[in-house]
Amino acid sequence: MTPLFYIIIGLFGYIIGSLNSAILVGKLYKKDIKQEGSKNAGLTNVLRVLGKNAAIMVFVFDMLKGVLSAGLGYLLIKGSVHGALVGGVLTVLGHIFPVFFNFKGGKGILISFSVLLMTDWKIALICLAIFVTIVALTRYVSLGSIIGVTMAPILAIIFKHDLFFVLSLVFLMVLTIYMHRGNIKRLINKNENKLSFKKK
């Protein structure tokens, strides 16, 4: 039954991940978030374009997606962190490549954080502290995200997690850095957008 449970967890994760909250909240505001601001269907662009209230809705919904998928993994695979990681990784994939929105979604950082919070809260909080520090110093959310997600597998090795755990975080790191390739180019060219709490 365990392989079947993994399939169920993965499918659930991908489907719930495909419910892209930034796009759905944008529809409430009668905006296509994929055509506004940076055109990224994620939390930072929602904050810039639609303001704090919309961003809070996206934050809560995205956190819940990671919690629910990882939680289902724990439930079906008897407390196994591997089940939680399978659900979480597939949720991130669904968020980035949502089946309901032509496979064009967000960059997966917030959901990756929620999954990490469910699988090792210590690593999650360290990565969050790194992210907050970088953003506070530079106001570049993308830079904080890239550095934070890069530290996750390194910390997993330091905390002596097994190979499956480490490789899962390496996969999320590679995936999210790839999704930030445009941001990396703008950071190098010094024309990346800085964080602003003002609604445009």
C-alpha cells in the first residue's frame, strides 16, 4: 500500500499546488497578476501590485497548501518525513507549473518554506532569518530567496538528515533558483526591483 499512498500524496500535492493563490486573488481584484508588475504569479508581485491585504491572503493560502500536503504525507505514511517531502515537493511543482493555469505559476519560495517548516522547523527558521536579514539589508526579495533556499540543503547536511531529505531540498533549490534566473540577471545588471510596501 505504501507506493499507492505515495502516489496519492503526490497527486494531492500537485493538484493543491496548482490552485495558484496569486492568480485567484488577482481575479478577486479583477486583475490578471500575470500581466501586471513583474508578471510573476507570486506573493511579492501581489504585494507590489495589489497591496498588503491581497498579499496576506496569498501568504495564508500558500502556507496552508504546504502544510496540508506535508500533513497528508505524515498521515498516510505513518509519520514519515519522506511522505511529507513527497507531498511538499509536488505542491511546489504544482505551484510553479499549475495544470489549471497553463502551467505558468509562481516561483515556489513561500510553499518551499512551509514544507520545510513541516519537515524541520529549525532549518526553516534559520533560512527565514537569513532571508529576512538579506532583504532588510538590500530590499531584494529575490536575493534573500535565492540565498535562503541555497542554505537549506547545506543545513540539512549539517543537521545530519538522510540522503532523501537532502536530495529533496537540493531539488527544490535547483528548481527555485532556475525560476529566479531572470532575477539573477537583473541583480547582476543592477536593475532588479526592490521591495516596496506601496501599492502601485
